[in-house]
Amino acid sequence: MSPGTLFSDLCALMEKLESTKKRGEMIWEAAELLKRLLQEELMPSTLFLTGKAFPSYDERTLEVSGATLWRVVLRTTSASPDELGKAFDDTGDFGDAVQKVLLKKSSAQKQDTLLSRPPLTILEVKRQLDELAKVFGNGARKRKERIIEGLLARSSPVEAKFIIRMILGEMRTGFQEGLLVEALSKAFNVSSDLVRRAAMITGDLGVVAEATYDGGEQAVSSLHVEPFHVIKPMLAANASGVKEALSEFGGTSAFEYKLDGARVQIHISKGDVRIWSRRLTEVTESLPDVSQQIKTRLDVGSAILEGEVVAVSHDGRPLPFQHLMRRFRRRHDVDKQIQKIPTELYLFDLLYLDGESLIDKPYTERRTILSNLTDGIHLVRNIVTSDVSAAEKLLEEAVQLGHEGLVAKNLKGTYTPGIRGKKWLKIKQVMESLDLVITEAEYGYGKRHEWLSDYTLSARDEETGKFMPLGKTFKGLTDQEIKDMTSRLQSLTIAKRGRRVIVKPDIVVETVFNEIQESPKYESGMALRFARITRIRLDKSADEADTIARVRGLYEKQFKYKASMQPE
């Protein structure tokens, strides 16, 4: 029996993907490898290609800090901190830096090591990452380091590069999920539309890949929405105001409050209730009050609902989002947190009910079924109107009550998981903002000399997956938030350069600014002027951050606006 496909084969593919920008070539190369894999290798391979260790609905995480990786790499490569630091400066990528350092080692020494140990297979790497995720408690750091050392000791330079990137969750090959959909379609002769739809409703391309292996289109068609497999949340595009929304939706739209809370997906089956955050992290233990409310007030056998959990003051007024995030971080003393930070649940969508998927039904039908289902559970306030003044009055009302604004929804719109389409449109009464990722930080001065308080903000390039800097800011956060941020950034540190640290792109912050300027200093050619952080988006992953394309769109929009203000 074959021991399985070598991990080096997958790495060779990823090297090719990284070196080409031709969409067709990337799809063909990936399809060729996918066809050769064993069925049990498809799940891990699709995960690795997209920079993940586990399926989206799996609550396990590797929890390996950049500092831990740095120590392990120094020991494994026998490189000095200066050597590794220079390699990082030269490449700008930790995985590339490790590869560069290993290539400098004596080839004979490395060859002896590799010949004395069996080569890594795809399944062996997956098993080791599974073991890594199981390690916690006393002595966890040292045990994690031993597992990573064992992997790197058996790795060629290119394998080490991609193992490091996988642990960091940052492949940087430019091979996005859309391309993987096309590659699976080509490899197994299944309609790309079927593959794409199956990925949306299962939340996981690995599951779809296994189904395509020997079941073809019939097996993929049979995949369906089911409780406890998290569905990627549908996303809203931006609208300038209610007039744009009404125009987009043919003159009539539903308008709902856009609450300043945490979006949750609630799964129910046979009395069991589990809750996931927008980032697809399970938060059931942090929200026992919400679970209890669902159990006691919702009489269904099985369902998948979406809603917003809002922190409220004792007089019932919504509190800023940051208050709620304290609940999400807590696994212990939750009862005390419930008393300190009470919450309200507001439901706004129903995706599955008692064996039937509802995602293909129009918004109005899903909302009606949801309205008839709930008893004593809040629904997000909404109106259906074609009247601009009525919608603007609702927007003003929402803002006065402490909410963010409105979401306009197409009455005929189906639910499209993971897609930021124009079936939903966000409308806010605030200045333009961007959700950006912190990629570097520096220690401040004066009273902030011990805190990482100056942040480099970056947007995501959709083509390459790379995060491109748009400037720096030290404004917007309180001292306590900066202290908390310092702790988080230290755990994400990949490399240190004096008072500056390079961090894994993970933390998303909402940022406002005066304008976007041209800037030769940054690769994007743009920089934010007078940027200021308005809140930390713990509910968003780096993949959900705003893109360079959106930044460029706002940059161009500025000139149109300025031109319209010029006297004729």
C-alpha cells in the first residue's frame, strides 16, 4: 500500500502557484495534483493550499506565537538571530527567511539528516498539526516547540518554508478559494457552480473535495446545509445612503437597524445549542445566557439562525461593541461577566429549519417564517418601504438609539454565504472608514515606552493575499486598550527590529482618516492622512479586512467629489 503523497509534491505546487500570476495556469497546476491525491489527502491539501490547518467549523487552533516559532527556527537551523533577522529583512516573509537560512546550511549536513528519517507525507504533516492543536496547559509551550522542531528537522528548505507559513496561517501564494473551486471542478469534472455552491453551504471546501473524489456531481449536489457545520456569513456592500439602496433594489427595500454588536450564528439540534462568531469561532461557553434564551423560548427541533448580540447598560441602552468583546474572551467566571455586561439577542435571519434549507428562499419569506417562530426573542427592527423620507427617519432613529445605522436588504434576495454582494447594503451616518490590519508596531515614548502604541495599518491585496501598508497611526486607543493590544501583538510577533516588531496579520481595526493621498513610500502608492483607530474589530478576521481595491476606489471617489465642488 502506498504511504501516501509526499508533502514535497504539495510544496512544489505551492512554489509554482507563487511564481505565476496567470489564473488559468494556477488552476491547471492545482488540478493536476488534486487528481493524483488519495481521497483522505484531499481535505488537508485543500486546507493547506488556502493557509488553514482546520475546517472553518472546527474550533481548534494551533496557538503558536511568532516568538515561539522564532526560538524553534534558531535552534533547528543553527542560525544566529542576526542571520535570521537579515534573512527576514531581505525577504519580508518569515517562511522565506527560514528557507533562505536553511539553503545556506551545509548541503551534506542537511542531506544526511533527510536520509536518516522518512520523508514527510501530506497526512503526516496534518497529523502533526492536529497534535500541535491538542497541546495546552502546563508545559504547553515546550511541547509545542518539540512538535515543530520535529517537523522542521525532517523538512527540506521549501517544506520548512510552507510549514512555517501554515502555522502562521499565511500562505501568500495568491491561490484563493475561488481558484481552488475552479481547480476541483477541473480535476473531477464537476460543474464549478456546483462546487462553489456546495462550498458556501458546507462552509468547507475540504468536505466538497472529498465528495467530488468518487461521487462526482451527484455527491456534490447532495451536500446540504446542516446544524453544527458553520455557514460563512453573508456580507453587505456599502451604500452612500437610502436613495442608492432604493435605486439598487428597484424602488422598494427592507431597512433594518445595523446594531453595534457581535454577529452570531446559532445552531440548534435535538436540544443542543451551539453559537459561533462572525469569525467562525465557537463562543457557546461565553454566552450561556443566549443559549438558555434559545432553549427556553424557541420551540424547534433543528434550526440555524443569525442574529446580533448587543451589550446593554442597566437602563437598556446599547453599549459600545468593545464591552461585549470582554464576554467573548472569557471562558471562566462567565456568571460574573453576565452580571457586569448583560446582553440582548436580536435575530435577523433564518437559514435552516427542521430539515429544510432556507437559503434559496427570498428575504421576505425567511423573515416571515422567523417572525412566526420567535416568542419573546427580539427581532431586529425593520421596515419595508419605497419612501426615502421614511427610510431616512429610521436611519436617524437608529443612530439616536446608539446603533451604527441601517442595512438595506433586497426583498427577493436569497442568502449567499461568504459573498459580499449587493443583496445587502450598509448605510451609516459616519465619515468613511476602513477595516485595516496591523502588520507592524513600535514601542512608544514617554509613558508609552513599554507599550506597542504606534501601528502600521495595511489593506489586503485580493490577487496575492499580501497585506500592503497604507501608513501609521498612534491615535484612537485608550491607555488600557493599548496595554491589551501590546499583549496581543507580542503573542503575534514574528520578528523584532529594535523598537519595532513585525506581527502576523491578525488584528483588524476600524480606521477613519481625512483623505487618501498618493505616496511613493508605500508599494500600494497610497497613504492615509491623519489616520485614527475608532475601534478594534475582534469580530473580523484578516481575510475580512478591506482590500486595496476598495482603498483605491475611495481614493478615486475623492477626486470626483472635489471636482463636483469646483465652481463652473
